[in-house]
Amino acid sequence: MGARLHSCSPLSRQYACHHRRRLYLQAIEVEQKMNAVEPEPIHGDSVVVGSVAYPVKQVGRIVTGQDPRDFSAGEMVRALRRLGFTCKPRPASPEPTALL
């Protein structure tokens, strides 16, 4: 597939509904805004932007400028997948170990 992690045109736009509002996103805009951002620890769904994995809520907050409580991780995953980004589900929780 090559070095690019998404196959869409940089000019294509996708939207996610945020409390009955549409937010238009461009793949190139997501890449530019996340370029120099340090990823937060991943506890839920994540998205790969460039070669870095970020929590989808962090990407949503930075790209949209909205409070992460205003949108769901699922909304961001759907929008980012439509743009061609690779999204990964929440990491599996480790099996509990017995205390000896």
C-alpha cells in the first residue's frame, strides 16, 4: 500500500454529526494539525495519523476545537475511517492475575 496510510484525495471531505451539527474534515487537515502533537496514553479507540497512534478523542479535540464531551469516540472513528485513516479498537484489558 505504500507509505500513505489513507487512500483518499487530500481534498475529499467527510463529516461527523456532533449534536445535530455537521463538521467537515479533510484528511490533509487532520495530518497537519496532528503533525507535531505528542500522543496521550491510549485507553480507548485509537487512530494512526502519519506513523503515530493517537486516542481518537484527542484527535477529535485538536482537529475540531470542541470539548471531547461534545462528541463520541464512535463518531470520530467513523469520520476518520471515511477519510481513510486506520482506526484500532480499545486495547484488550489484561487478564487478572491471582494474588499469591
